[in-house]
Amino acid sequence: MNTPDFNLLLTLDALLDEGSVAGAARRLSLSPSAMSRALARLRETTGDPLLVRAGRGLVPTPRALALRAQVSQLVQDAHAVLRPQQEVDPASLERTFRLRSSDGFVEAVGPALLARLATEAPGVRLHFLAKPDKESGPLRRGELDFETGVIGAETAPELRTQALFQDHFVAVVRPGHPLCEGPLTAARYAAARHILVSRRGQEQGPIDESLARLGLTRAAATLVPGFATALALVRGSDLVATVPERHCAALHADLVTLPLPLPLQGIRVALIWHPSQDADPAHRWLRTLIREICAQAPYGGDTRES
């Protein structure tokens, strides 16, 4: 089967609309002879004269009249497909986005983000999904629109990222905890009973490595999969949780935060998406909105590396 020449649709549309070879030639910036050759090809392809001489003009055949509306719509549809996408109008946008993130990020950013959506884009729904791991497959497969997290070895190299804010870790305890009295030294911090946080159940991490360089170890009372759970346990005990300060700001507002008495590298939380979403105006608009909200408190301000 021969591949059809879709350029002939443009030619046929112009001929049927203009009703003359010369007019169609001017419309498509072709010479009259080139348009005559194109008409001959159309006649051969369709098996119909399409336009026949009537005095000094041309009149369409019944087949041409039957095709006119269909050809015109096909040409309009082709232009729409190939035209660059227009900027989105949030007020009229109807769409559901899926964002995978931690509980801390949702609690801190979710209220402000949902409030902006309700005002600016009431037809947009944002679903927050749990983040059990850092595996990039859901983004690659189109199951997610966005993800937030720290860029790591598990992040697929082709994914797009945009830094949202810098963060650093702090020790969090209940009001009146013994560690609130006097300076918090590395030795006092290590001697406390700790809540370890690890989605994968790992009992060692950067904090333990930093303590080991000081010749110290910490005692783990329990291990939990997320910061929200750790902070919930802190409220009713003398346990210590070590969490990202800004990332968990909404979760520890009623607790006491203490600077860590040991060197620990800060983290950069980023928005992550697949490059297939790069040019989508609605996706781009929501990316911008998320960045704007993260530039406000508790994340805004000094975002230098901690």
C-alpha cells in the first residue's frame, strides 16, 4: 500500500475553497503550473475530476462537494496538532495531577498549595501519594506527574529536577526534655535514646557516621519509616528525633528544636518530573506554582547549603 501524500489535502482544500487553480496557487504560494500538476495528481489519486471547466471557471464535481467539509476539517485538525501549545488558563483548566511526597512536605506545603488551586484553578485536583521508596519507575511510566525528594543514586539520570529549598537536620524533643537544659554537646546527644527514621529499615546512616568520627555511638530505642511518626512519638516520651527542620516545620511547631552538635551535611529538596512533561503548559504552570509556595515560609529565606 502506497503511503498517501498528505500535502495533497492542503492542495485540495485550497482548490475547493478558491474554485480556481490561480487562486489556490496564490494561497499556497505556488506557481499556476505547479498547482495544475498537483490537481492532476489529486485526480489520479481520487479517481475523480474534482474540478471541471465551466466557461472560464471551474465547478466542483459531486465527489468534490461531498469531500469539501471533510477535507476542511482534516486540514484544521492537522494545523491544531502541529501548532505550538498555547499558555494554559488556570481558571478553565480541568485536570488531575499526582504528586508523590513525604508526609512532612504535604503537611507544610499542602494547605497553601490547595488554597491557591481553589482560588486560581478550581477545576484542578491534586492527589498526594505516599512515597514508599525513591524508585523512578512511576515517573517514567506516567503514573505520577511530580515527585519531591533528595536527588540520589536511585534517581533516573534523564529526569528533570528543580531545587525547591535547602534544609538541615535538627534534634527535636518535647518541651521540658532534659536535653533542653544546658548546652547540647555531642556526648549528651549521643547518650540520649533516639528514634531512627528509615523507610528501608536501615539502622545506620549519616548521623551515625558523623558520631563515629567523634568516637561516639547513639542508642536507638526504636525505628520508624517516616518523620511524622517519629515526631508523634517524641510528643509523649523522652525520645529524640533528628529531622530536616524546614521539611518538617508543620509537624514540630509545638516541640523544641535543638541545633545538632555535630557536623552533618544539609540536604536539597527538589521537584522531580519526567522530560515527557516538560513542554506541557499545565504541568509547567503547576511546577511554577509549587516553586512559588516553597519560596515562602517556612522554606523561603536563606536557602544556602547548611
